[in-house]
Amino acid sequence: MKAAILYPPFRKDGELPLLTQNRHLKFSKTLEVRIFPLVPGHLATNLKHLGHEVLWLDGINRRMSDEEFDGYLNAFDPEIIFLETKAPVVNRHWRYIAELKNRFPKAKIALMGDHVSFFPEESLINSRVDYVMTGGDYDIVGRNIVQSLAGKEPLGPGVWYRDENGKNATTGPHKLTEALDDLPFIDRELTRFRDYGEAYLLRPTAYILTGRGCGASEASPNSVGVCTFCIWQHALWGRTARLRSPKSVVDEMEICINKYGVWEFFDDNESGPIYNVEWLKEFKKLLTERKLLGRFQFSSNCRADIITEEVVDLLVACGWRLLKIGLESGSDYSIKHLAKCETVDLISKGVKLAKDKGLVVLLTTMMGYPWETEEDVKKTYEVTKELLLYKVRAGDCMQASVVIAYPGAPLWKEAVNKDWLLVGKTDYEKYDMSHPILKTQINASEWATKTWNLMKHPKFVLGQILTVRSFRQVDLLWRGLKSLLGHVQDYGEPLPESKTHVPVQATSH
């Protein structure tokens, strides 16, 4: 069959959405965020390996015009079309599906992503979509749909569709696979890996998944995927964590290094494999045996509560460069409220230990929780400042955003129950981070902008410049500057909604 995996270049006021592999979607002024959609990349590769013809058409990250995008799609004339969606663009996708049905009346259309995993039947009611895939392993579910259409296997679990009478039906709950090693490595040429990369990553970059889900340390085994704001854990992974074997990951990396000259790998697994010390030891052993150490650098997401001296030493020995760590708030009350199972002190110690050992850190934080006071957000700002300016090295950075509670996530359910929403429950297009959607006592947009501007602090700028050691790092800093200027503009004009008052007990914080 002819299968197309599409990211149409929808625009809002001339800006493209940060949709691919993004936990939070916004239409941004920065052009430096081009995240590789890993699970769809596996889907494309799966289909190609089975002999199907695949069109990988990412109009967002290729910055295509509508005319250019449509030209490629028309020439391909697909039999099945896959669209990854998210709450802020699901209405656009519903309208777009109607257009596709008129242009390609015989083609089947399937939706995938976190929003439709929570609300699959909604898309069948509101659009002409044929299939809605649920769960995070939609590369496997999508492969099954195509094989079913080709008459090669029955339709498996995790799919919503219309039966022969036109009624909405389902094959039952999705099932996550444990056999991640059995999946083919992403076809880097088919999926145009050179189109992707973020400002904080060295080039050439390749995104990979060492596993799927957010693993926790042995000391807190019940904290897997519990954060109330995390849409992926609750919609896609079912609060689980799975790892590929170290051998599988090294095999994929070796191909990327030898065949494509990849210099940096970014593991977009939620907490990477870092929580598993034995995994890291085997990873190091294989890298050493194959003489790959020194030929690449590695970066990943990371939970601060799993950072120990032993872990950091292993990371450095394995070629790690950067850890992306979530602070989210400088208030212990807020961190507990979000069910992060950490504390400000624990996060600060983890970040500083990583920096002490020579790693760089990307710190993420959010503003605009309904229960937070001005004093709380000042704490967040000060903790972020302290950690950002601690032992600054070229490549250190941070991200600040207005908190968004996506429909279905525990934080959203709490917001509905406590009347915190400034928008209707199904006003999905307003969940695009263009303004706060939660009632808050603070000006969240203003604080996000102020926090982004910490990267203009003289100590931070000087530390970046003085620690540059390569031309790759010079390129990194230049791209980082352009990205920063774009992100600051994103929150440049706070809206009146961000001033909406919510009665809370400030003293309880």
C-alpha cells in the first residue's frame, strides 16, 4: 500500500506549531526547534520493511508552503494517511481530514497522539476519520492497520473505527509491547533526519529512543509516570517504563556514526536509561569494545532524583554531554502538588552534581499554577537563576513556559473539578500556550519572559563564551541565541487572562 505520514504546515499568525515529539505545543516565533517525531519515524520504517511505499512529509520542520506540501502529496496519491495530532490542533486536523477525503476519496485516514488516546471516539464523531489509534506504540498499531487493509492480518487492539453499519466500534484497549528490540532501526534517509535538531544540540544530530516511558530509581519505584501535568505518561505509556537492550541501542548508534557521521545523539525517552545502573554499565562496555567512545556525544532527559555520583561518573564515561532536567517550580509545595516525588533541594543537588562532573544542563520550569502566589514564582525564578549560573559552561540553557493542563491529564481533571479553567473544556485551540488557560494570581507570561531572559545575564554569557572549545560549540551558541530571541518574543505580550485571581491559602505554601 501507499502510506503517507503527514505534518501539514498549519500556521497561526505566520507561525508554525511545535507539534512533532513535543510534550507541549505552541505556535512559536523561533525557527530553531525542529524535533524529530520518533514513534512516527518507527512507523514509517516498519511499513517500508514490510514492503509498503512510504511518503514522509513533514511540512512543519521543512518549513514548507501549503502549495509545496500539497504538490508532494498529490504526486504520491496515498491509500492511507497518518496524522499525529494534539489538543491545540485537533480541530484543524478534523477540518483537514474533510479536505483530504474530498481530494483522495478512496484513501483511509488514521489519527494518532496523546489527545486522541484519551478521547478516541470524539474524533469519529467530529470528523470523517477512518481510524483512531490509542496508546503510545502507534508505530505498531499503525503497522497493523496497514497490514489489515492489505489483507495480511486481522485488526488488532488499540483501534477505534466505524463498522460495516457505520457505527463507532473499537478493538479494545491498546497493548504496549515489551519487544522493543524487535523493531527495526529508524530509516534515517526515509525520514530525512538532517531536517531535525534543536538549538541546544550539536550537529549532526540524531534522535533516538532507548526506551519508552519514565523510569524511576529503585528508591522510589512507585513514582513511575506520576507527574500530574505529564500528558504522555498518562495518555501514551500508562505510567510504565520500558528499555531496549544496550546492544540494540549501540547497534543503532554505530550505524548512525559510521554511515551518517552523527556527532550527537539525543535520547527523547522520558528519563532515558539513567535510572538503570546495570544498563549503563553494559552500555559502556559495548561502546568500549566497539571503539565508539570519543566519536560521539550523548544527551538525554533525566530525573534529578536518580542522579548520584556513581551514575554521573558512568554518564561521563559513556560520552554524555547534556542532561535535560525538570525543575518545574521552586516551591516544594508545588512539586508535591504535581506528584513529582522530588524536592527543590534534591533537584538542586542533582543539577549541581552533574555540573560538578562536567556535564551541561538544560533546566525546564513552568509558571502559572493556580495555587501559586507571587512569592512562589519568585522562588522558582531564584532557584532557576542559581542553578543556571552555577558553573556555567558552553551549552548550559533553560526553558520556561506557561503551564498547560492538557485534557485528560490529572492536572486538567483537577482544574475542571476546582473551576480553574479560563477556557471551555473543549476549547482545544486555546490550549496552544499563546496565553494562560488556568486561573492564576500571577502574570505567568511576564514571569516566563523574565526567566528566559536569565540567559542574557552577564555571568551566564561570559561563562558560555569562556568555555567554548570547538567550532561546533560556536555554532551551538549562535543557534541558541536565535532561539532565545524567538522564545522571548513568544511571551512578550502578557494577556489580561493571566491576571485572573484565584482564592488560595497563600500561607499553605
